[in-house]
Amino acid sequence: MMIEVRNGEGKSPAAIEAELTEAGLYFLVLDVPPVENGAHWHDFSSIFYVTKGYVRLTVVESGEVLDVQPGCRVSVPERALHAENSATGYSILLGVTRDPATFEEDVNLSPADLPG
């Protein structure tokens, strides 16, 4: 259950939206303010492309630090324990496996609540 970061291959926003919706994901455009989130997980999988700004993701299990900048494609499996830090904030084109209308106020779940 690893987070994967790779080059987004210079895709246009329209091509990214098509990729994510064709994969059956719910598509969102998000501007994330400066953030420092400690270890957490989500009860959905996501794929996102960074379009602006910078975020540092830490894979808690391995300690691997992933520096993510515009043009990167990030895949985060459901239940992947990670942390994120962005002093400037960042913008993403996001696809998620769960309908965002069902999200609670905070989608960052505590490591203590991670199922075995």
C-alpha cells in the first residue's frame, strides 16, 4: 500500500479530467491552503495532479519523503498512512473513489482509527 509519485507527462487539465473520470473517479479541482498535517489516512483512494505550488508527502510506514511539484501525478491508496506539509499551499486536479458529497468535514482520519 504505497504512495506513488511520477511525472504527469505534460497532460492538459482536460486530459487529466478525462483520465480520472474514465477511471470511474469523482473529479474535483482543489486549492489547498498552506498545511501541516501529521500522520493520517483516508477511507478512499485518490489520484491527483499538482498544478501549482509544492507539497511534501511522507509515507509513514517507510519514512520515505516525496517532494511533489507541478506536473507530478500522485496515487494514494485507501488507508495509506501519510503526512503532508506545504508552506505555500498547492492546487490539484483530484480524482477520488468516493463521492465527495459523502465526505465528513475532515477527511483526515487518525492513525489510531486505522483498521488492522
